[in-house]
Amino acid sequence: MPAPWTAYAEVVDHIFRVVPDATPTRSDFLQICYANDISDDVVDGFDALREGVMFKSADEVRDALQQLGQIAD
């Protein structure tokens, strides 16, 4: 089930705040979710991302999740 962007942003913003030059992948987002007991809907959304794609900004992550229909309006 899609989740609101604010739920994803909690994880995405954390990565880019801690390591501003990071290029996280699907696995990085999932590791943070599992370590912090993030909702299953957010986990499923990140799990839908293609493995190996490196994201350079929160906007890129949001766009990818939106294209996959994982962000609730």
C-alpha cells in the first residue's frame, strides 16, 4: 500500500543529512527501515526500487517512488 512522502522523507532525509554526498541505493534505505522499525508500507515502497540505482538527492528518490506508484497522494 502506498505511503505518504513524509514517511519516506524521514529515512531519505536522514541519509542525506548524515552523509550529504551519499548516493544511497535501495538496500541502504531498507537497512535503515529495518533498524528503526519503520512501517511496512514504507519498507514495501523502498523495496520496489530497482537494486543498484544510486540516488543523488531526495528529489530523485521521491520521483522514483512516485513513478512506481508508491507515494500516496
